[in-house]
Amino acid sequence: MALSSAVAAGCGSGTSPEVEAGPDGTPDPVLVAGRGVFVDRCSSCHGADGGGTRNGPSLNRGRLLQAYPDLSEAAAVVSDGRDRMPGFGGLLTAGEIDAVLRYITEVL
Ligand code: HEC
């Protein structure tokens, strides 16, 4: 079954990039936490690399900062939801939302 590995990896997904080690030799723990949130809560619609799927737009390669130079507005979308985007205000703390937005803008 040649298809099975592609199916197991999901539709055009793959693995979200790891956070690289900083100058002190360890990855920024906030970015690592943000990656965890992204993998668990966001990648299903926005893609493992943030490149988007048919269920959600792309957020990677600077697109998020382009759309939201002020990330607190992006945080409001994540918290409150918009259209087909569910709100995460009841599920994630403000710190977790800030962490996932940093992961998206600094790593993806
Ligand atoms: C069920 C699918 C789904 C999930 C899960 C999801 N999103 Fe979304 N997201 C969407 C859709 C659809 C839109 C476009 C909403 C619109 O058209 O207004 C969107 C829009 C956004 C936007 C605004 C993009 C823009 O250009 O205006 C941000 C930021 C965002 N999502 C971040 C996240 C984050 C962070 C998570 C995880 C905590 C997440 N999303 C989880 C579907 C999803």
C-alpha cells in the first residue's frame, strides 16, 4: 500500500520545525512552548509548517506579521475566533497565545 505513509503523515503536513538553539546553546523555552501549542491546536488547519490547508490560511514566512504588524490584534483573533476560525480564549492562556504567535513569526 504505497498510499499508507502519505496518509499517516496527513494531508500535505509533515512535522512542524523544531526551535533552534539560541546563543546560550538551548532553545528559547517560550518558542518551544509555542511550538507545542501550534502542533496540538493550530497545525491541523494551518499546516505543520504554517503554509495553510484548505481549512485555514497560511501564516508562515512573514505573512502573519504582514497582516498584523501589531501582534496583539492577531492575539485577539486567536482568542475570540473569526468566521471558521475557532476562538481559543477558553482553552489557552494569554501567555500560550503569545508563545504560539512568537513561534509562528520567529520560526515558521
Ligand atoms: C478549525 C480550523 C482552525 C484551527 C484549529 C485554527 N485556525 Fe486559525 N484560522 C482558521 C481560518 C478558517 C481562518 C480564516 C478566518 C477568516 O476568514 O476570517 C483562520 C485565521 C487565523 C488568523 C488570522 C489570519 C489573517 O490573515 O487574518 C490567525 C492569526 C490564526 N488563524 C491563528 C491560529 C492559531 C494561532 C491557531 C492555534 C491556536 C489556529 N489559528 C487554529 C482556521 C483554524
